Amino acid sequence: MNILLATVRGLCRIGISIALSAWIVSATVQATVLNRDAVKGWLVQSGVYDKGLSVQIQPGNAGASLIGADMLQKAFAKTFDSTYLRANGNRVIDATYDWLEGKTKAITFSIPVQDKANDFAQNMADLLEVKLAALPVCSSRMGNPDVNNITCLPRGVSAADYARELTKPSGSDMFLSAPLTQDMFTNGGAFEQFSWLPASVQATHVLFIGLPFVLLVLGGLFVLVSPDKIVGASRLGRQIAISSTITLVGGILLLIAAPSIDLGNTIDATSPQQAAAIKETVNALAHTILPDFGRALSLYSGLLAVVGGMLWVGMFVWHHKRSQLPLPELKAPETDTQSTLPETPKKD
């Protein structure tokens, strides 16, 4: 019987450690990655919206002498400012989390970037006008034979008019002629390869809610099969404190290491300029997300470590004081000697 009870206590300890660690991780994920408000905050704090879409701009051949990546970046930043990007970024985040939470069957969103086509063209024209105004007037009426290499300003045409002509929106510009939808990021809206994500999110919710009940059952069983219930409760507190301290150390280490993490080696871009911009953005996100994850992990681990430590110490002190209490004196039962002694016969 003793061996069986010891086996049950050992299994309970293992189960408590696993369930406790799993709950701490699930609670941390619930408060960070699965919290849409937290994700929205990360994008704002990291400055992603302030960088805009310029990280996707690469030097091209169109108007190479005047229109370069720097001008495109400035025009994009002015057209799609941080306010616009934040509003539509929140729209994409909400659509994604609605899908993850099972509210919709797929991620669907539509960002009307085509409404910004004229604004973008005007911003490009304003930037280009300054450069065109500094060019000499062309010697012939033909102007620039190669519009990809503008070296002079055509006769009789102002810099402003020529800039507007060169930056006129084109129907072939797919980015600014149609709304930006999920299909542009998923090759036709194929979410089949990610169909496991909503189920995983729901499983995390179940773990977050169900694991505390599992811990109560395992903890109660551990104390129940302990020879001394107070000692068993003390050991239960010690087990909780030790398991929580392990994850607490992990959270603290993540907090310390997060600012120095460099994800530059994971960047794959077609140009050094783009790679540098993407690296800056990715590292900014990492330096914002990882500390929050470490703080949440440390918070939940710390709270449980305190609870376990209080139970451990409290039950230990109770057991110690109980063992020092004097035992009650055992008194022999009083007997009536007169009634028990045999009567002696009287002599005549």
C-alpha cells in the first residue's frame, strides 16, 4: 500500500509540474500573441507605421536620372501616412483575429488604396517639380527622347506641368488601381495550409481555463494520499514554487536578452538597402514584442511562485509548531481501594 501511495504522489508531482508550466505559457500567450489589442500596441510602439511602406521600395529604371527610390519613399510616406496605415493595419488585424477566434471562415479585408492614386501622383509631382525646375531647357522641340533618362525641360512646358505628365496615374499600376485584399498575400486566398491555426487558438483557450481545475485535482489528490496532510500541503507548495521559479527565470532572462537580439541574419532581400530597412523593422518589432512576452511570463510565474512559497512556508511552520506541542499527560484511572479489598473476617 505504501509503495502504491508513493507512486501516486510521484505521478501527481510530475503532473503538477507539467500542468503548471503549461498554464503559465498559455496564460502568457493569451495576454500577448492572442491579444489583438496587444498586437496593435506593438505595431505602434515599434514605429512600423512611421516607417510606412518605404521598406518595399527598390530603385527602378523609370526616370532613373530623377525619380529614384528616395523620391518614391517620400511620396509613399506622405500619401500613406502613419494614421492611414494604423487604421488599415487595425482592420487587417481584426480580420485575422476574427478568423483565429472562429468568428469568420477566412481572413477577408479590403483596403481602398486606389482612392489614394491621385494623392500619390500629386505628391510625386510636387517632389519631381523641384528637380525639373533645376534642369536646362531642351534645345529641340522633341524634348527628352528617352523618358527614362530626363536631362532637360521641354520648351514651352512648365516644370509643374511636365511633373504632372510624368506622374499621371496609369491603369496598369495594379497597386493603385484596385483595393488591397487578402488575395494579394495568399495567392488567391488559399488558407488551407493554415487551417490548423484556429483550432490551436481554441486549444490554448481551453488549456487556459481547464488547467487550473487539473491543478486543483492533482494538488488535492497529492495531499490526500500523503501520510501527513500538513506535510503533504507543504510539499505541494514547494513543488508549485520550484516549478514556477523555473519559468520565472526564463521570463527574466528573456527580458534581459531582448534588447540585444539581432534578427538580421534571418532577412532575405534583393538589395542591401531593402535588407537594412527590413532588418530595422524586424528588430524594432522583436525588441517590442519579446520584452512584453518576458514580462507576462515573469508576472504569471512570479504570482504562482509567491502562492506556492506561502503555502510551503505556512504549512512547514504549522507542522513545526505542532511537533513542539507538549503531549497531554495520561493519568491512571482512579480506583476505590476500599471497595476492591476483600473483607477480613472478624474474630470473636
